Amino acid sequence: MKNWLFNVWNVAKIELLQKIRQKNTLAILVFLMLFTFFVFQIEIQH
């Protein structure tokens, strides 16, 4: 049921690793905030 969530997470990890390699700190912070919010919303709905 949560397969799509794992797919999103896998894509997100790849994106995050690329940003870390580029040392794009602002992008990393924004990304983590968005991802945390996304997960939080899912937890509320269940």
C-alpha cells in the first residue's frame, strides 16, 4: 500500500545525494523541510 511512498523516497534520496555532492546547502535545507512536511501530512491522514 505504501509502495509509492518508497518510490518517492528512493527518488528523493538520489536528488538529495546529488545536492550534497554539489554542496548546495540551501537546496538541501529546503528539500528536507519539504520532505518532512510531506511525510507529516501522510502520517496525519492515516
